[in-house]
Amino acid sequence: MLEIFRSWIIDQGLELAIADILARALLFVLIIVLSFIVYLFAKHFILKGLTAIIGRTATEWDDVILHKRVFNRLALLVPAIVVYMSIAVPFQGYDWLIALINGLVLIYMIAMGLLAIDAFLNASLVIYSSYEVSNRIPIKGFIQVFKIIVYFTSGIFIISILLNKTPIYLFSSLGALTAVLMFIFKDAILGFVAGIQLSANKMVANGDWIEMPKYGANGDIIEIALTTVKVQNWDKTITTIPTYALITESFKNWRGMSDSGGRRIKRSINLDINTIKFCTEEMLDQFSKIQYISSYIEKKKKEVKEVNELEKVDSSSLVNGRRMTNIGTFRAYVESYLHNHPMINKEMTLLVRQLAPTEHGLPIEIYVFSKNQEWAKYESIQANIFDHLLAVIPEFQLRVFQDPSGLDFSKLKS
């Protein structure tokens, strides 16, 4: 081909030296034009054909690969391949120039191949994220490790081309730089190892609610990467935690609550101890009108009467024998009320208990689980329960304890 161009130019009346230069330049320009034409063909015909075919398929993964421009970046390799395969023709006899251009083309091909692999890995991550298993076993950290390896290897190949050395020589010389590499990639190595442990032990997953006060984290995990875990707090701020910190330090994961089907309600009401007393017949008659405990009152009255008659108890004093108390009756009412509440999970712990008396009165603790775990609805359920209980306490001739307020002191003064 070069001889044909050279002969044609000489026939036009030019000298041999000039004809040789022009022939080589003309042939080089033709190669560049050919590579550009091949690129346009790949982009406007092959790529558009692939786009049309992918658009008709029912699967989603091929659309993701297309959207991430994997094929576009592969198309950029086509002109480089044409130049690499044909550059020896116009520059025959100039080995140093052929080596220089081929080196530059190889660097370009490595860079474009690197971008194509990067786009494919990003597409793979998106495809994997569309499956349910991605919430339990995140792979973003592993993808990032693979990217680091690919980028590092590509860098070695580019350097080997620039230095005209074999890549094996450069890889073998990295042994002396192990300590430096360990320092540079310390966080990546720790994050990679931590990611394996987190995935293998199923310690955290995307969407888990975790608490880690040291880092100010209290919210849902939105991303588990190679070196960091992102948590979106309830105030919508983002907290970033080192991945290896989840292995070396303690944190609370609320996944068990989410999987259990209930969310715990644990709150106490402090009752004034001075209002606790035995129930009189009048009080019991009044309590019998309360539907939730009417059967309980009748049963208890019968049980107490039988025990006292058996033991021949002197009924002239309430202290003698067994007696019902207003606080015990109130606890029975709270238990019955919770058992009949539609938003309380009856298959989980349901407990109403007394705690040790304190200077703030006698705490009555409610320990139950709501059926709804959503924060706003959970708080509404909890508030409705205690709204009712606080309002019903005076019906049992009990009083909620609270520290004296300014109004109390004003009444005392008057």
C-alpha cells in the first residue's frame, strides 16, 4: 500500500524523498479517517441496533448495562484497535515511531477498557441491588475492592508501557514497597476484612436501624461501602462510620425488633403512696360497674370471702385476713385493658408490674409490644394508652405523684 501511494506521488512529478513523506502522511491520515468511520459505524449502527433489541426484551439487567454506557465505552476501543493493527503500514522502517504510537494507543485502550469495566461493575451493583438478597448481603465493598485491584493493575500496565518494562518486573519490585502499600491502603484493607465479617455474620444490612452513640448515629443504614457505613439519622442528617468500627466497637441493631412483629412499650406511672388503701364494699360495688374488671371483681370477692370464712377472720378490721386493694384492682384493670387493646401484640410479653417505691412514689410499669412498628404510629399508640390510664387513675381513688409546682405553693400560702 505504501509503495502504491509513493509511486503515484512520484508520477505526479515530485522527488522521491518528498513522495515518501507525503505517501506516509497520506496513508496515516487515511488510517485515522478509517478508524473514525469504523467508530461512527459502531456507534450509530451496531450500538443503536443493540439499543433497539434491548428495548424489546423483558429483562431489566440489559437496560441497566445500556444505561450505564458500557457499550458506549466499548465502542471507543474500536478506532484504537484499527490504528494499533495498521499503524505499521505507513511508518514501515521507523520502528521507534511505531513503538511510540502503539504505546500511546495501548495506554488509550487500557484507559477505555478500564472505564468500560468500571461502568460494568456499577451496572452489576445496580442489578444486584434490585434483588431482595442485597439488603441482607451488601456487595458494594467487594465491588470497590475489585475496582481498586483493576485500577491498580491498569496503572502498573500503563507505567510498564511508559518505562518499556515488562509488567512482571514491576509487580516483582512491589515486594519492597509492601509496608508503604499497607499504609496507603490501610483503611481499604480493614474495611474489606470488616465487610466480610459483617456479611458472613449478618451483623448489619441496608435498612437496619442501628444506634452508635460514639459517632452520633441513630437511624437507618443507607449504604455499606468499603471503608464507610452511612447512617441516615431520624433528623435526616447523615452520619458516616468507619466500617471496621462496627467490628471493633459495640452498637445496637434494632433488626430483631423489626423482625419480631412488635415494638416494645416500656413506661411507668408513679402513683402517690398515700392514696393506696384497702377497698371498701362501696368501692368494690363501684369497681364492679367497670366492664373490663367486673368479672374479676366478682371472682376476687368470692375468693377472698371463702378464704376469710375458712380462716375465721374477724371482719371488724380491714387489716385482718385477705383484702382487695385499690392499687391491685387498678393493675388488674390495666392488664385487662391491654389484653383488649387491638394494637397490642398478645403473642409477645404483656406485663404490668410494680417497681420498688422511690421518693417519687410507687412506679407501675407497663411492659408490652405494639403491633405497629412505624415510629409515628407507635408513638400514637403509646400516647393513647397512657392518656387513658392517666385519666382513669382517679376512678380507683389513686393519684399520680408529681413534684409540687408553683400553683401548689400558692395554694399553701393562701
